[in-house]
Amino acid sequence: MASRARNPSAWAGNHEFLITRVESSGRGGSRGTSMLSRLLQSTRKHWKNYAVGFVTLLALVWFLSKSSYRREQGSRKALFIKSEAASCPVSYPKLSIKEISKGSLPYLYGGKPPGCKNCKSNDLVGKFCQYGMTGHGQCDKGQIYYLVQQFLDREFYEILQFTPCDLWPLLKGRTLYFSGDSQTQDFMKAAQCAMYEFTDLGWWELDATGANPGPRQEGFVWHTDPGCILLPEDTRICFIRCDTADCVQKQVVERLSKASEKRDLLVLNFGLHFSKTYKEELEQLVQQVLQLRREGNFPFLLWKDTAPQHFESTFGEYPQDKPKPPMKCVAVGKQFEPDPGEDKWILKKDHSIEVLYKDFEDIAAGGWRNKLTNEVMSQAGIPVVSTWNDTLPLWEFHRDNGHGLECTHFCHPSAPQLWVYRLYETLAQLRREKQIETF
Ligand SMILES: *[C@@H]1O[C@H](CO)[C@@H](O)[C@H](O)[C@H]1NC(C)=O
């Protein structure tokens, strides 16, 4: 649009080109009005042919749109995003539920698009992000297919059909900062892997000013120093490790108030590292961020809720007697009174939790940690990426931390990739509500 306005002569030239074409098509050399009247005459003579042609064209358009709609197998949303997906730097054809049922892996769970580049790299990140490794905190292949089957059974098709090109328009031109504890680091890793075909597979250190990423490191976010991955069109995904609100204030707020833009995004969670003053510190942090955003350039803040743990205790938390790995991970509540062995809750197809036993009502509210933080966030108007409900059934997807199985962290790909999908949904919703800038 802008270039057209700036250069009217080129546009007029284009117009002339059209007229010349009509003139040279052999219907006579006359210009303007006489050409129009010839056209009208011929229309009157041949109107039946035109009508037949028009109806055929309509039928063809209808047929094409129907078949592309069917291919999407999804909601209207998918159609709406389509034109944006066309501008995606990597091509990810949508998988159908039929293909997934027959064994094609969803992109979030290790599926590769045809013609992918980084998937052929021997780089550790390239290998890790395809989720076929043994060790490295990865799920085994059987676990991955088992999880896909769980999603199929619950008709959670959106996560199975998600493509990185759905997320791309929401990230393009922004920096997405993650900050938090080791769970948030897993979240960042899952986001990095979702977008790994867009990157140079490198990890760029973030200096104290937060402005200049570099130098480039091989490897991964298991460098815990602050750093970023770089995507096309001035897009970055960064991680700054912080286990407390105090750390976020010193490490993140300082940096970002110097180097970030209003369109950038900051996703926080340090929910497992609790203290007596947790609530007050969190409230203070949130108010500080809102203030900075009102005054100048500071990212849009999102809170991610805290995922459930699956230790052998009533609500799955790390037991008082501090056992050491290897540990047994269990379905929350199931082995406890009353009726040991019976499920105490179910996750329904609409992603809500139904509690079956009265004493387990806290589970429907996200556990005590999320009850507290959700309240802080809703009072401050901060959106929450809600992952608790869908993570609750994933007790079979914890990982060996090198000393044996523990029941806090999850193997890749399982829960952290679900969180990426939830982040996508939250951002899409925020954009529909015009709470985050659109481009
Ligand atoms: C989680 O489950 C609770 C209880 O049924 C429900 O109120 C809440 O909306 C659910 N959260 C999501 C994100 O679906």
C-alpha cells in the first residue's frame, strides 16, 4: 500500500498495461467509449454463455473452499489464520486426525515437516528437538505415542494439529522472554524446540544491558546464563533463570526496562519455590511491572500457573520426609483414603476437572499454590496461562534426573509442550481481545 501511494506513476503505468492488453486482443483498435459499447453489445448477444460460465465459476469456488475447509479438519479459526500461515518462513502442512491416528507424530511431539533443514543437523539442539534420543530427559518413543493416544481419546485435537506456523504470527517481531525456575526452563526449551526450524540452532548470550545478544554458543538453554535464540524478522525467545520474585526484580526487570519494547512478552513462573513472603513479593513485582509498562517500554506480562507434582502424597507434593530418587510417581489422590485405588477426580473433554470426592476439592482450584497466585493475577488483571488441569493426568511422564525418577520435572516431549500449546491459545485470545498489539 505504502509503496503504491509513494509512486503513483508506476501504478498508472500498470493500469495502462491493462488497457493495452484489451486493445491488442484483436477486438478493434478503438479506445474508451467505443470499446465499452462493443463490450455491451457482445454481452447482450452472449449473455447465456456468460451466465453458464459464471455459475460454473461459482461452483468451482464453492468446491475448492469446501475441500480446503475439510483439509483443515478444524475450526474456523484455522481458516482465519491461513493467510498468515502463508507468510510463515517454514512450511508445516496441517496433519489430519486420521494421519495422526495412523502414527504421524504431531509437530509439538517430534513430527517433522517435509523438506525440513534443521532436522538433518547433527547439532545437539537439532537432535534433541526431534525427541528421538535416549537419556537427556527425553520420553521414550512408547511414552510419546501413549500420550498422543490420550489426547486422541480426549478429543484434544487442537494440540495434535497445532503447527509452529500457528504460533509464528503471534511471535513475529517480538521478544518472548521466559523467566522462572527449572520448570520454566523446561517450558522455554519446549518453545525453542517448537520453533527450532526457524533458528540457527545457536544460543546467544544476553549481556547485562539486555540489548545485545552474543556471543553465540553451541548447545542449549542448559547454559543457565541469560540468553536467547534468534528467529527471522527480529524475533527472539529468551530465558533468564530466576527462582524468586527478588531475583526477577534484580535480573529481569532491570534488564528489560532498558532493552525491551511494549510489544514484547514476558512469561513468568516460579511457583514451586515458595516462601513466607511469597504473596507480598509477587504482588509488589506485578505492580512494578504494570507501572513500568504505563511509563514506558516494558513487555506485556503473563503468568504461567504452577504444574502439579506427582509424588506419593495426598496432593502430589514433595513429601515431608524428603525421600530421594528414584521415586514412584502416582495419580494425584488415587491411593489415598477414602477408597484407596479409586480416582478422586476426572479431567473432562472440555478441560475442566470434576472432583469425585469432597476432600479433594482443592484439585479443581489448581492446588493451593495456584489458588493464591491466580488471585493475585486476577486482581492485577494479568492473564494466566492455565496448564494445571491438562497436566494433572500426566503422572506417567516424569523423568530421571540422573539419580533416578523424580516426580516434579517432566520428560520431553510431554507436559512442557502442552504448556507451549496453552501459551499459543492464551496469546491468540489476547490478540482477539486486542490486549496485545497486532501487526
Ligand atoms: C480447570 O478446571 C476447573 C474446575 O472444573 C475449571 O473451573 C477451570 O475452568 C478449568 N480450567 C481450564 C483452563 O479449563
